[in-house]
Amino acid sequence: MSVQENIRRLDSQGVPVRQIARRLGVSRASAAKYAEQEDFSPAPRAPLARPGASVLTGFEHIMERWLIEDQRRNRKQRHTAKRIFDRLVDEHGFTATYSPVQRYVKKWLAAHRQPGEGFTELVWPAGTVQVDFGQAEAIVAGIRQVLHILVVTFPFSNMRFVQAYRGETAECVAHGLRRVFEHIRAAPRHMVFDNATGIGNRVGTRVTETKLFGAFKLHYRSESRYCNPYSGHEKGNVENAVGFLRRNFMVPEPEAATLEGLNKVLMARCDALATTVHYRKGVPLGELFAQDVAASMELPGIGFDAVRYESRKADKTGNLLIDGNTYAAGPAFHGRMLTVGLGHDVVQILDEHSEPVRTFPRVFGKQAETVFDPASLVPLLVTKPGAWSHSPLRALVSDPVRDWLDRATATDRRRLLNAVDAASSAAGFDAAVAAADTLIQRGDAPDMAMLGMLARRLADGTEPEATNVDLSVYDTFTTLNTTTGEIA
């Protein structure tokens, strides 16, 4: 029995308090306290006042005034406890430590919290997805780079999918959603986005979607909704999923030869999540996800081509400015009105008749250099061989070809460039330059017919590698006449 129980037991037997204290070895005050106490019902612990609050005397009204003024400010530009402490020190000569200021601010904010503040648990029906972007590093083709990861989650089942891109454009969103839709073989009925990132513009409460994403919704018959940019809890499932997938799929940084290969690996890892158990419902995610798919819609017979077409006029050099970067259609297209097709990873240039002219990898961010196809510059150099020494093409050929062209006369330079131009059309620019390099190192004249034939063989992989031939075997067929010194 506890000491308190013994005190109460002896008191109930009529033993005096003095004798209880002496018999149990406790103070008389303790014996009297527990003998006379009437209520032993549990009670919440009363908060203890921390010492040192007196250092704020004379400063409370200043802090309260700042906190009241904050109620009319943007949430992201309100005082923190640290900022209040710094201002007290700088503006009012406060000499105490930060801790009492921090406790005061915390207590004041808790006491003045509005009834409508806080979060409510949201219930998401099957067949609804939340979509958001995050960032993570990966190693693609040996290069470490920051990728934008498109995360698509099904909050009903907590199933998650992720695809990586080099940007956050409407083309990337539409392409990523198409991949997920085709992977699960269904199109969700409702899509929830954060602040229209990549697919539209928000002005106040109004969101204007891009034409491309509007066409995407029409194609799959899905509906979209945009949550409040300051209310992350409205799409908390995908917010949590971005961090979860980054920690579990991108640590350590994944490596792949191509971005396409990386996305296949990520999709396979997402599929493996189906065997895990839902954190609250206690059943495998795969079973719940089957309900998500059943509540979604069938896919149309044709996949959506996520390409945005725009018109651009080429400048006098045949260049086009696209999203802040310069792409070269070629000098032959100077001053012409062309069509640009912007995909999630490529930029395609078409002529006035919608015939393809050039296709380039799409550049995200700002790049100082012009994006160009080397073969497009060769025809101009055939016409103007004197421009060779300052052409960007000069840095892209091998040393033997560069040296030969540097020393050649205008006529010989035009002849070789003309041969490279003809071979590029059939075998590609790299094969044409490789063929010219081979002929020059052999000491042969790089004429059009020979260069074109060799370039095609190199492109097809049928040209054998050059090897050192041992000619000493032919010495056995010759004899030397020691008398005359002649070879027989």
C-alpha cells in the first residue's frame, strides 16, 4: 500500500494525525494533508509559470501592437518571434534573451486564434487524383541535373505515380498525365491542381487554362479544380507524396542512360507500392486502387498528342526565338513565317505547308548559344566559303577536317563542303564528317562520289575499321641478286 493509502486507512480508524506521522515516518503536515483531503479525482496538470517573465515588463504593449497590426498583413509578411526580438533589441534597447519573447508570442497567438482557423479532414471519392510538381536530382547520361517530378496521387487509395521532366510546362503535365492514364488504363473523373502550375494562369480566384490543357480535358472528358494557393491541406495527399517519393525513390540519386529509361524505372517502383498496406484502412493499396480504377472512365481509342503549335517569323539568319531561346531553322528560311511545335522534350519547326524542317531537343531555362542542326549551315558555307573561319560549324568538325578547310583555297573548300552537304542528306552530318576525316587522313582527295559512298557505309556500320597491315609477308616472294643488286 502507498503512504497515502496508509494515512487514509489509519485516519479512518481514528488514529490521531501526530501518531500517524510518527508511525509512518512522515511529517505531520503531510499526514494532515492526506487525512483531510476530500477529493482525489484526477485533474489536469496546471501549467507552471516560468520564471523570468518580469524582463518583458514595459515591452508587452509594444509586442501586442505589432501582432495586432500583423492581422491585416499578408500571411507571408508577418512578424516571427525572432523578428520581434530583433526589433526590440534594435529599436527599444531590449537586453534580455530571446526565450521569454518567444514564449510571449506563442502564448499570444494561441489566445487570439480565430475559431475558423485550422484544418479539417477531407474525404476524397474514388476516381479523383491530385497533381503537383516537385524537384529532385538524378543522373541522366552521366550528368547530374535537377529534374521536375510530376506526382499524381489517388487520395482514396493512397496510390502514387511519378514521372520526371526537365520543365513544368503544360506539355509536360499533359504528357505525364497521359502516361499515367495509359499505365492504369483509365482516366480519372476529377483532377485537383495547385495554383494552375504549368497549365494556366491565376488572377485572384479566376484561373485561365491554356488551350493545350483545355484540349487535354476534352480528350479524356476529365474535370479540373484548383485549390487555394495558400491552403496546401486541400491537396495534402499529393504534398506528402512528393516528399515520400523523393525520399524513397530518389535517394541515392537514380542513374539512367535516358530520361525515358528513368521514367520507366520510376513507374515500376510506383507499381510496387500496391503491395503496401494503407496507413489507416488496413488493407493493401492495390485493393483500394482497384476501386479508383473502377470509378474512373475508359480511355479514348487515341492518345492525346501533347504538342503546342505557334507561329514564328524567322530573322535574317533563319533563327527563331522560342521561350527565350534561339533555334536555327537554317539560312534558307530567313524572313519566312514558320510553325513551331512545342512538345515536352522536342521542338519541331515546320514550313508554310506544315512540312517538317528541323527537330531539336527542347531547351528549358536560358541558353546563350543558338540551338542548331549543323547540316543546316553547310549549304550557306558552300555559297560563301569565306565565312568558314567564323562559322559555328568549325568547332563541330574533327581536327583533320578543320585543318584541311583552314588551309584550302576557296574552290577546294567549296568542293569539300558541297560533298559534305550531299552526304549529310543521305547519311547524316556526323557520318559525312567522319567520311571526310577518313579520306583526308588516308591522303585521298575528298571528292563527292567517294565521300558520299563512305559516309553511307559508316552510317550503316558496314565500313571495316582501319588496321595496320603487315606487308612483310610479301618479302618471301622476292629475292635479291647479290651480284647485280637487283630484286628478282
